[in-house]
Amino acid sequence: MSQVVAFEFDRQGVRAAVADEADARVSRIAQVDRADIETGEQLADALRSALPDVRWQRATLVAVLAGEQLRCRLLKLPPCPDGELPDMVRMQAVREFALTEHDAVDYVPLTFDAAETRSVLAATVESDDLEMCKAAARALDANLARAVARGSSAAELMTKLDPSLAGGAHLIAVAAPESVDLVLLENGAPSLLRSARAPGDAASQAVVSEARRTAAMAAQQTGRRVDSTHLVGFQAPPGKPDLTELDAVGYLEQHHGLAAEEGVAASKLVGVAAAAISAAQESSPTFDFLHPRRPVVDNSGRRRQVLLAIAAASVVVLGLGFDYSRAWKLKQEISARQDELRDKKNGIEEWAPIREKAAAIDNWLETDVNWLDELERLGRQIRPAPLKTEDFPADTDAHLTQFTATRATQRDQTGGTIDLRAVSRSRYSYDEIEQRLRDDRHQVETTQGTLTAGGGAYDWETQTSLRVEKPTEEELP
């Protein structure tokens, strides 16, 4: 037979209740005092020690959390539909409890009108405690099905013991080891949940004080007075007629076959037993930190069709938007290029006169020659040797009497013309000079010689026109 094992742990040890899945009969409750539980393996060892007869591979585990492990708070949220409520609770709880993304959050809705302010009782547990429970389940090779709050589980059981608690506002104080769970039920749902210390012989008096304090907190938070206060596992002090005792142990014995072992205080394990019974009966727990409330997902065909239609429309809109964006961007680029070309064109027109002048200078430089170089060359060719040379050819000596250099007059022509007038001692002198003047860049175009009277030894006059070409780049110095 499959069994449900609900367990809780704290610094004092482990307490557990076993319920049969078939009839929700509580077959055993047990506790083990152990203060060294810090890991999942240690928790699993403590459970094996407390319940040696359980076949763990076939067991369903329920983690019961309370005290320092559990924090609860009433949250007020803006109006919203139920589908958006889980996400809004999560966001608000992260701020209220200073949570991390790994901490579990569950809640109980207290108002249901989507057009009005939403009120919920939110609860969270430490992620380390929840992970320890999961690790213990793995070590036991068992299935951890739920993680619930001890106080709300006990309150659910009390509404079965006394159905009148399902309506109105009622405060229930449930005994636990060295503590008390205080739950305010409003119309059957918990709107306030807290734990307080209630040690030893002074437990009843401490519970009365904590109940009064909790009622005041409830009136401040909800503005509603508590209709009645009920004690579970505690005796009402004398002179307190407003406190009602609920016999939870008797209810468990009568309806769920509870038979407490000797040395086990069943009245302080009502919350654990209630969690085991709820899981065996497959009732939905008030809080389940393994499976917190999430947005409702509609898997109907209509929703699927609507989503597909929305997706298709989104694709079309995105496609049109993308095409429009590309066209607009292309238009902007074309406009920018046109502006750039216009600016460059204006710049070209602005610099046109300067470019024309520069071109004229370049053309002039291209067509001209270095006349100083030509004059030096001419002197060397006409008289190639100094006069003081011993073998100077005096009989054929000549010298210039006139030198005229003219650059090319046409725009596209290069070079120029040198007109020479020279006198020599012999009519044959200039033949040699003419040969020396000719080369690849110099051409003698005309030569005319005449005999002059009264010229002395240099009585032969010659006129020559010499064509000069501009030197190439290789010939330039």
C-alpha cells in the first residue's frame, strides 16, 4: 500500500506523520530529536530513523514548513484580471520580501473583482530549506509531491472539524513544538498567518497574548474584527470564555484512525498530520511552494486559432514595418548622397577659376625650356676650348654678336627657337659650329653667311635659326 509521509524539521529534530493513500488513515506519527540536521542526507537519515518501516521508494513525501522557514504578508495590488495576478504577486513579493529569483512564492487570493484593488496573502520559503527537502527525497529515492505551510494545513483540517469556520472571521491558534501557529480565516481562506514562541508551562498564557496581538494586527490590516478565537492543542485559561478549544486529536482518532505512540505529543503534530491527510485525499493545499500559482493557460482550439492569427498578423505588420523602414532608410541615404554631390559640385564651380590658372601655368611650364641652360650649352659648343689652350684652333675661331631666344607661340607647342648672329675668321668656321649645335633636341633650321667689310680678322658673319625642344623627364637634372 502506498503511503504519504508528511515531515517537518527544525533545530530540535524531525517530526513526521504517515497516512495511507487508500483511506487517508493516519497510521503513525513519530519524532526524532536531532539538532545536527544541515543537509539533505542528514534529513533523510533522520526520517529513516523515525520511520524505519516505511518503504520509501513507494512513498509520497510532503514537506511541511513553518516558523523561521516561512514568511507571509498581506499584499495590496492594482486591479487586474486573474491571469495577470501571479506575475504581479511575484513582482511585489520580490520587493516586499527581498527575494532572489530562486525563492518560491505562492499566494491565496482574498478578493476576486478584477476591477477593484486585489488583496492576496503571499507566502515564501527559504530556497535553502526547499532544496534540502528535495535533496532528502533524492536520498530516500522517494517522490516529493508538495511543500506546504503547517499553519494553513492545520486550519484547513479545522474547517472540517467545525464547518462554521468556513464563514466569517475566525482566529485559530494551533499548537506546535515550543511554538504556536496563528491563522486568521476569512470566509474559509487564510488572510493572516504567523508563528510565535510558546515554550513550556507558560504556553497557554503566551498563546492568549499572541492571539490578542494577532487579532489587533488583523483589525489593522483588514479593518475587520475577529468573530471568534479557537485554541488547538492548548487549554483556555480560566476566565476566558471568548476562547474556544477544538479537539483536533479526538477528530483525528475518530475520523482518521490516529493512534499516537507513547512519548509522542500528538496535539503538537496536528499540522503535520493534516498535511499528510490532505495529500492522501488529493485536496488542493492552500500553499504549495513546489507548484506555486501560475498564469492560467488556455489550451482550447479557439485560443490556439487566436494566437495563430495574432502571430500571422504580427509577422505581416513586422514585414511591412521592415520594408517601410528599409525604404525610408534608402530614401534618406539617397537624399544624403544628393546633398553631398551638390556640395561637391558647388565646390568644383567655386575652384574652377583657380584650376584654370593652374592649368595655364602647367601648360606654360610644359611648353617652355630652361634658357639659361641653353645659353651655357651654346657658349660651350661655339667655343669648345679656352683661348689659352696650346692647340686652340685660332683659324676657325668664332664668337656671338647677338642672341635671341623665343618660346613657342602656339598653345600646344613645346620648346622654342634661338636666333644667333656670329662672326668668324673663316667661312668654314661655322660649319663645324653647326655640327656641334645639332643633337636630338636641337635642329639647325636656317643658316646664312655673308662677308662683311671692316670686320678685321672676323670678317665672316653668319645668321642661324636653331630649333630647341623641351628636355624629357630623364634628361632633366
